[in-house]
Amino acid sequence: MNLNAIVAPLVSAITPSVQAVWSPSLGYTTAANGTRVPSYAAPVCISIAVQALTGPDLDHVDAMNLQGVKRAAYIDGQVEGVNRPALKGGDLIT
């Protein structure tokens, strides 16, 4: 059951979706000097819902001593941040 498809019209009435560019990670290549260079698939235009962070999320970010404006992006699909055990992830959303 796709719950996002059910609630998206209700949420977008309050917070309209915005267009973003998603670049899926393909991993990395190793340069001649030994540095890793990330590589990405062709960028895809997607629609995302951007919202403020929840209280527990703000506490978590505060404990990590991160600065700047932080937002949560909700996407109808699977985007991977970092999945260290699987050695993949690191997709970019612009």
C-alpha cells in the first residue's frame, strides 16, 4: 500500500510540492592519486514535499553539532542516503 500516494494531495494543500533534481549514486571511481571520485547517473526531475524537521529530528541534529538550515524532503520513491553495509547510497537531491 502506497501511503504517500494517499496523503500527498492532502499535504500538498498545506505545503505545495517543489521540483527537484535527483542524481542517483553509481558508487565511485578511484583516481590515479588514490582519491575517490563519486559518480552519478543522469539527473532526473522529481517532485518533493519539503517540511520543517520534527522535534526529535532537531534534537538529533543539535547533538551532532550541525549548523545551517535543515529540512526534511519527502519523496514518492526510494532515494538512498548512505547505506554503509551495502556499500551504496549517497544520492544527491538538488
